[in-house]
Amino acid sequence: MYLLGFVHSFSIVAERTLRSCAPRSRLSEWFFWFRADAEVLCLIADELKRARAFILLEDEAEAKMLTECSVYHAAYYFGDRQYHGMKKRWPRVLLTYLTKIGLELDATQWQEGCHNVFREARQSQAGTFVPGSSTFDYV
């Protein structure tokens, strides 16, 4: 995932440059979302790497709990960026790869994390969302 780090650094420079030169252009807005996606993709990759490391812990119950937490958070971030149009800005291969890793580690938590984001987004658009009602109650 070194490539994600490089892309993230490049997107920061490009976004800041465009924001100062042409703050209200479509390209500036696109790089704003691209930079935000790159930050979250780096975070997702770190969470999934952490989840893989937790699997190797000696205490099985602790390993399962930490893995579930990491996979859920990665899926939550992934679902949030998907909701904000990440599929349009990033190659399908990368997104499929991250999804595959998350599903291999803990499919239930991955699906629950993605589902909760979309449910909260629908509720916030409808005006029925109550912050803190469902996302991190289990922590």
C-alpha cells in the first residue's frame, strides 16, 4: 500500500495548489474529494493490516474482538467513501481488493459496517438520524 501513500501525498499537493489558484473550479473540487478518498483509503489499509496482525495474537478471544473492531471500522470508512462517490474516482481493482481482504478477515463485520453507513446516510437525508444511536454503541 505504499502506492496509496504516494498518491495521498500527490493529491495533497495538487489539491492545495488548485485550491489556491482556482478555488471554485470543478478540478479543485474533484481533487478535494480525491484527497479525502486517499486519506481514508490509507486509513482502511492500516486498519486491515492491523486486523491481520490481531489474528496472530495468542489470546483467541482478544484477537477475535480486536479483529472485529478493526474490520468494522475499516468497513465503516469504506462505506462512507462509497456513499460519497469513491467508485467514480478510484480504480475498481483497488476497491475490490480492499473489499476482498475485509470480507476474508470478517465478512459479518465488514457487511455490518458498510450497511450502517448507508442506513445512517438515508436517515440523515430523511431527517430522522439521531447521532450516536447505532454506530459505536458496542465499543
